[in-house]
Amino acid sequence: MITLKEAEILKDVHSDIRGELFIEALKMEKEGQKVLKLNTGNPGSFGFGMPDSIKNALVSNIDKSVPYCDYRGMLQAREAICRFHNEGGIKKLTPDDIFITNGVSEGVSMLTTAFINPGDEVLLPTPCYPLWSNCVKIAGGVPVYYKCDEEKDWNPSVGDIESKITSKTKAVLIINPNNPTGALYSEDIVKEIVEVAEKNNLVIFSDEIYDRLLYDGKVFTSTGKFAKEDTVVVTTNGLSKSHSVCGFRCGWMAISGNEKAKAGLINGIMKIATMRLCSNAIMQLAIPEALSDMEYPHSLTQPGGRLYQQRKAVKEALAKAKHISAVTNMGAFYMFAKVDFKGKEVTDDRKFCMDLLHSKKILVMPGSCFNYETPDHFRIVMLPEEDIIGEAIEKIDDFFDEYINK
């Protein structure tokens, strides 16, 4: 009998959000224990329902989703996406520059497969949502991490980006608003990163999936708006977070910039897109209506809105905490919490998260899951109702009090 082994290319790939900690939580639930699972940003699992605009679009148009559609996506949906990004300041973008994908996850996989050669380096932020690092590795590329500064509201260090550019560097990634920190980058910082990319002939990847979930009157500006017309920017976005339809797997890529410069990239993505025929056609029916319905995400983040109130509950609980703190998020629904271990030596953040799971029945993801080296951070997902998430923060702080003093 042969022994099967996973492919060598997967050796350094880690998808911890649904990995060992998550599997242990499922095991505990199977044994009858109640676990608060804060491993994913999945609004639907916490009672967020889809808006009526999407329901109505599906009911009225469902028959249109029966056949395969264009490998890039339904024209009406791509036209709506194109308008959305044109209005956001991205110049000279056409519907033919849009590829609708089964979530941003598929889009990132298609992008890196089509563009990255073995040994190519891609500059990624740390902390970084692991989808990007994993896809770069699977494509044979090398993730090179640039620092985001906690002391500066988790904004990227442009100097660190510049210091890590080599002859092998092919692209730089911006995740804004950020996952896992919830940071909304300053426009000046984004402009500086764009200038560095242009000076070094780098493609810019801009992950903007949380662009409609902002707090305290903040305004988002797409990276593509700051780029010169000959700079290639691949903007990824979707409906999963802004309209609470993660299960629909509704994402897209918008590829802006010089036509000649981006032709090879588009051709590569086209080959992959045609192999899978098309993305889920049903979810594409929702795109035009959803992008016309900005009231839904706006209502969640304004005073009295559910995300606003849950964020408030987290801030209040952190203000009382002895051992954990976090920079308040200005976007998304995450904070990247820091633990003050009071001098106690801690080298394994996965272990303290596993111990927290067993002790308090709360599942969180450690900083190392997000390619963050120092083992003293974890991500807070602020999706449970405000009383539940507030109590959870208190329990987590109590756990660290016990952990440090035992």
C-alpha cells in the first residue's frame, strides 16, 4: 500500500482560521460544550441577515442564473461594479477589466496563479490576512513582510516597504481597511506606498473588502484613485462583509491601469477563469442592487447600528481590562488585541489560545495566524451581540489574569 503525502508546495501553508483551534472547538461542541467561536468574520452566523435589496433581486431574477454566464461575470453585474469603482475615483476602468469570482478568496488565488512565478517576491503587511500569504506560497512566490506600526494606529511603515524591495519584488499588497487590525490607513500613507510602487515598477494589489464598513465619520478612498494611469492596480472587493452574505461567495477583481501593461495579467486570469467556466451565477444577480444599497452597511456602523454598538461594548470592556488592550478600529469589525503578560515569558500564542478555549470556551485566533511574529496578540471579532461580546472580553481578561499569576 502506498502512503499518500500532501504536495511539497503546501509545506508552509497554514489556514489557521479553520485549523487546529477550530477543530478542537468543534470537538468540544460535539461533547456538549457551548463555545463562542470568534475565529471568522462571518456575520450570518451571528444573526445578521441579508438586506431586502438582495432578496428582491434574487426572487425577481433567479431564472437568469440557470445557464453558464460570461467567464468574467454577467455584464449587468460587471457594469455595476465598474460604475462603483469609477465613482470611487479609479480611472479608465471598463466592464472588461472586471472578473467576478467565488469570493475574494478565489480571486486572490486566480491572481497569484496567473501572475507569480517561482521565486517572485510579494510585499505583504504584517499582520496580514493569511489568504494572501498562502496564495503567494502556493504560486511558488515568496512573501516578504513589511511592518504595520501599532503605535501609529497600525499604519504601514513606508520606510520598511522601501527597505525590502529587491530585484525579485513583483508586487505590493495593501489591505485597507485592514484585517486583522481594523485600521483605516491614512491617505498620505497610501499615496506614499503608491509612489514607492510606481518608482520601482511594482504592481499594486489592494484588498478593499471592508471599504463600506467605517466608523466615526471616516471616509474611504480607493488606492486606485491615487495611482497614475500607467500603474497597474488590482482591486479586490465583494459583498460578503458589507451586505452580510459570506455564503454567497460574491467577490471580484477590478484591474486598472495601462492597457498594454496589464494585458498579460488579464490574459493569464482569463485562462483560469475560462477553465472554471464561470463563477456562481446566482450571487451575481445581487450585485447591481447591493451596490445601489449603501444604506444597509451605513446603518450597521452609525450610532445605534449593530456593529457600532458592538464596537462600543468592546471599547468599554477593554477600558476596564487589566491585561488586554487594542487600538480602536476605524473600519471592518476587528481589533488586534495586545496582551500585557507582566514580564511572564510567553513564546507560543497558539498555546495560550488553546488554553483560553479550554478554560473559557471562547475561540480566538492568535497573532501568528496573521503572520505576526511577536506572540502577544490575538484578533477580536466583534460580531456577537453587545452584551455577549462585552462579557467575552471580560472573560478573556480574567483568563489572562489567571494565566499570568498561576
